[in-house]
Amino acid sequence: MSRYEFKFGQYTTNVNFYSLEDIIPGNGSLFVADENTSYLIPKELMDKTIILKSGEENKTWESIEAILNKAIELELGRDGLFVGVGGGVICDMTAFAASLFMRGCSVTLVPTTLLAMCDAALGGKTGIDFKNYKNLVGAFYPATELRIGVDTLKTLGKREFLSGMGEVFKTAMIGDKSLLTYLKNKKDSILALDKESLEYMINSCIKVKGEIVEADLYERGIRAHLNLGHTFGHALETVTGFKDFSHGEGVVWGIAKSIETSLLLNIIDEDYAKKVIDLLKEYKYRLKADVDAVEILSAMKHDKKKKGGVIRFILQTAPQETIIREVPEDIILKVVRT
Ligand code: GLY
């Protein structure tokens, strides 16, 4: 597998693939895991480990305080190495705590979900949810190393795996059309968690995302393309109370809605649009949601990503051709009602 060294502004992030036996770095000073991932931490490192409750509802300031308290208990200095072992929530919080402790300790992340490997753990977005807003408080603080072990994916449920695949489809659409073809041709081996297929797919996503973040760490331009499907998706998650649709399922619905929007605006290559929708159907995603279109629009208006009161959508005209533009409200309502 490729090993990458990305330059994200002043930071360098190395990405390496490991077998499960070697995935935890022995030189870590403090390990953060949750109830699902603590099995990966070797016994002799347990006294340096804090095990948090799993789940988005624990992505809180209290969890950050718990990590910082553990760092104080272990008498860490600025040369300490925080190691986060888990999905997006654990990776985001470990890196955020590392950014705060002594004004910044090193952090290594061991992402254990597909979503975290392909998206959340790479690129330095860290933080917590605050006052009912997802990721409202945080910092850009890239890890020095990402350690990927695809065997950790074997412990994921099918729904969580497919949820992570949402970010894979998104990444392929914006940055790697050959990956889209791969996702079609290798569907059965991907769903069977064939190691070689997973490594190829994750490796491709890391390359695309890493290059985008190298160009735009602070999301002043092209990084926003990584939000393809997310404006619709976040609104769906909000309106359905974060229960019916997981983040990735929302993103997939959002991808479908962004394609329908582009079709209504007459800006997308129709063959490409059909190819993507057909592929999402082959993976058996729910592309219809029984929701009130006005509520979806209202949730979009409250999304923190809107700029100057205007909702800006990430849309595509062709594979790897992504644009950002405003969309008239009547088109959004029509698309959600379809
Ligand atoms: N998850 C989107 C980004 O990292 O920008």
C-alpha cells in the first residue's frame, strides 16, 4: 500500500497501513479509546488509556475535560503524544484535546471506521458538538500520523460500513472517476470486506482528500467540495432527529438530491447523473425520504455552512467537475419532494 506524506500548511501528516498487531504505536503517552475500540489497546498500555463512552452524544466538552484530566494525571508535557483509537468522534476529540494541552501536543490517529479512515481523521478538522450544533467548537489541528488497519473494519456492523461508503462515493465523484468504476465492478468484494479491495478503495480516498486539503487546509475554496451531498444530508439528519438516517446515509441521500438539483438546473452530464444514481441503488441505499421539504429548507438555512445568509450548494456538472452555487428555493423544494 502507498504511504503518504501530506503537507497541510505548517503540519505534516504521514499515512501508513498496518496489520492489527502493529496498529497501536508503543511510544504514545496517552491513549483515547471508546467502549468499541479499547480491545485494540495492549494490556501494558491500559494505565495510559482513557476509555470514553461511544457515540455522537458524547462528543462533548466533558469528554475533552476527561482527556485533559488524564493528561494531567499522567504528568504529560508538551512532548507528549496523544493517540486516538476509534471512529470520527474519538479522532476529532483526541486531536482537539491535543491541540489544547500545553497549547499543542502531537497527535496520532488510529481510525477504526470506514468514515474515519476515508474522511474524518485526515485533514485536521477537530472538535466537539456544542449547544446542539454539530462540530461548532474546534480547531484545525492535523495529526502527525494516521495508522490505518483495514482489519478493524471487520468489527463494524453492515449499516455503519455502508454509512462510511457514503464518503467513499462522494470522494470518488469529486476526485477519482476510476474509483467510481472500481466501486461498480468490485461491489461484491467490497461488501465482503475483501482486504485488497478495501485497501485500494481507502488508499484512493486518502490520496484525493489529502491533495485537496494540501491545497486548502482552512476551507477557503476547494476543500468545500468535500461537502458534496452534505447540505442536503445534514438537513435530513436534523429533520429526522439524528435517528432515521446516519451521517453517511444522509450524505448518500444528499448526493442523490444534489444530482437531481443539477439535472433540474440543466448543468450535469445526464449519463453521469444516471450512472451515479444507478450505482447508489445497486448498493441498496434509501434515496427517498418521507420528510417535509419546508422543514428541510429551514434546517439548511440554519446550517453553519451558509455564508451571508445564502445557502450555497456543492454541485457537479460531470465526474470530477464540481462547482459551488446558490440554488433557487423552489428548486430545492421540488427536489426534496421528488
Ligand atoms: N469532512 C470534510 C472535510 O474534512 O473537509
